[in-house]
Amino acid sequence: MATKFDYLDARNFADELIQFFGMDAVLRREGMADRPCRIAMVEWRPRERATDLTNPTDRYVIMSALNVEIQATPPDDEKDLLVTYKQLPTGGPVLPLEEDESLPMTSPPKPTAPAGIVACYEFTVRR
């Protein structure tokens, strides 16, 4: 008989990768305390719009689902902003924490959830 796949281990592995390649951020929702999260911005998608004075850039984000606050209240593209912090070139946030950007989500967060166990969330934000 074949061994069964360990979905909880997959969530831990996804979190390890995001911890290594990512950075700390928070999800901010009006009327709630900020929810800390760990994210990795893995792709920048510039958009050229001839009628606008600015060219917005969409960023593809992968967020760990291992955080208890995120499990209790998953991200919502209509209610949450992703707030990032200024980062040191050597890694890690500038201390004391200094907010860098407040980014609205441009797509609904997609849970990657094999067998119903959420390993991570994927979404885009725009600046």
C-alpha cells in the first residue's frame, strides 16, 4: 500500500520557503487589529496605460497560512490592505518598524489547499 501524503507537512514546507525568501508584513482591516503575516513577492507585472499619468505595477504575492491570526481571519480583497515595512539590504525589517507601502489587493486571495488544508494564499496587489 502506498504511503499517504502529509498535507500538514506541505503547509510547513511552504511556510519554510516563504520564511526564507519573504518578509514580514501585516494585513490591515478597518475595525480590527493588524494581523501579522509573512509574504514573498515573487513577480512584478508592470502595466502600461496610455491614458494614465502613472503606470501601475501589480505584484504577485504568496502568503504563509501557518500564522494563527491568518487562519482565524483569512485575507479578503475587499476588506484588507497589505502593509509592508522598509527592509534592510542584508534582510530583515528596519527597526523600529517603519511602514513602507499600503497596497490594495487586486484579486481575491486564492488558497492553495490540497485536501482542504490551506498551505498558502496567492493574490496580487497594486501600487
